[in-house]
Amino acid sequence: MYAVLDGPCTGAENMRRDELLLERAVPVLRLYGWAPEAVSLGNSQTEHDVDAAAVREFGLDIVKRGTGGGGILHNATEVTYAVVVPIDFPGLPRDLPRSFAYLGQGVIVALRRLGLPAELESVADLTREALCYVRKQGTNVVVHGKKISGGAQRRTRSAVLQHGTIIIDRDEHRLSRVFRTDPATVCARVTSLRREGVDASRDVVIETLLDSFAQVFGQLERQPWAHGEDKMPAAALASAHGDHHR
């Protein structure tokens, strides 16, 4: 499996890169950030799900994801991951809850390495709030019963893309404003590394994620996202053809 260490990009460019990786169906983990900070909306949402005035006030980008779920505010400290595997990847469960857990194992391992009792929580669809982090639905990564990593999936005939986040700073003020959510609800349902007493830098979180995904999926071949015509994914496609790198 490849590991793409990417810098911050605009919302549109981040989604374009993830869609390209999904199209090429090469096993890959991409870690990245957002510049400017951004709101991403699930594929069934519209911009009516956010407060447009608050988005403008905070200077946020806004983009639609190919994956589902609720909206997310991607702040400057957050780490976003996209993991892509072919649909026939060894060990990949066919159903959504188990496949989410399988592809998100690296997050669980990373958070535990950072000292947090992270676990997966699967619940029936109970709520449909605009903000992903306060929804009670699907399979979530939680610490002490509060969500610390949101995630969503998209499947094609050839591959699966899973998006997820690791919340370093909760940012409840902007979350409540942008998604018209009671701040008390955000505080009750969402946590972060800082809130749990973990004072790790973003770089440390990234390295921990890389080590943890390697523990789950085997050795990761680190690659930057090349400039020009996206040379890294093309090279990965050529070298990984027929080989799942496990």
C-alpha cells in the first residue's frame, strides 16, 4: 500500500485528488490538510445545511464530498485521511459497518498509541443533524462515548474510498455557528485530542497514523503528491498493477 503525504489544498483540489485515487483503485492512504479551512458536505447535503453568513465570516471554503455522511468543519490542526482499496482487497468486508471498521482500524490503533481508549461504536440511524460529529448514526470512532473521528464511504464497482478525520482541536464555537447547532450539543457529543489531554503536534499525529496504518495493512511506501500531471498516482498504478502490496 502507498502512503501519500500531502500538504494543505483547497476543498475542490482535495476532493479531485481523492476521486482520482478512487478511479485508479490502487491501495493507498492519503493524509492531508485544508487551505483555506473548509466545510465539506456529504453527497446528500446542500449548502442550506450550513449558515452561509458564518461561512463567509470565518473565511471558509466549501465543497461537496463524494462520500456520504454529515458536514465537517476542517480546521487548520485537523488531519484528514482518505484510504482507497480495490473492491476485492484481501480481508475487506462487503457490508458497510464492518468495512468501515476494517478501513478505520489504523485510526483506532493510532489513538490508542496516543494514550486514548478509542473504540468503534455502531448505532442505528437515530438523528440526521447537519453536523457529522453530532449525528447518532453509523459506525463512529469514539473516546469516552464522544466522537473524535468522523468518517464516510463511497463505493464504485472497482474500489472503496473512505474519508475520515482526527480532531485535534474541537473548535466548538465555529462548529455551532456554521451548522446552527447548540454549543452544548457539540460539547456533549464531540471531543478532541486536546480535550482528552493529548498535547501531540499535528506532525506527531501524522507519524502515528502512518505507523498505525502500517501495523494494520503492512508496509506503506511513502510518496509525495507529485507536481504536474499527478505523477505519483500514475506511477503507483503502473507499479502496483495486480499487486495489493500486503
